[in-house]
Amino acid sequence: MINPVAPGAPSLAGLGCSKLLVSVSEKDILWSRGISFYNAVKESGWKGEAELIEVEGEGHAFHIVNYESESAKKFIVRLASFLK
């Protein structure tokens, strides 16, 4: 697995985008990694717009595994709004 916040990793200040959306789910084993990445981007001096979505009570890939759930529907609407 790639770790963009590992010692010696390239600076996140040079990300080649102007917007970034990080989503994490409460029960996802990767939750802390997502939060760490979001915080590292915010602290890097990157000039873009970073947003964080935290979904309570869901696990990894909840929006794919159970795409008809209310949580998934809300997440997909939020994702689409970000992409506009």
C-alpha cells in the first residue's frame, strides 16, 4: 500500500489538482489513514480546496456494497455536488 504521509514521501504541497475530497467511514479499517492524509494535505501548504466527508456507522466501500442504503445515497449526492 502506498503511504503519502510516510517519512521521505514527496511533499503534498505539490498536488496537481485544485480540489480534493477525502471520504472516510467510521467502521473502515482505513479511517485513520484517510484522516491522516486529509490533515497532511491541509498542513502541507497546498493552495487548493480540501474537503472531508466523515460517514458514521459505515464500513469500507459501503456506497458500493450497499448502494441503496440511505448513507450511500447521501454520500453519492455529496460526491456529485463536489464534482460539479
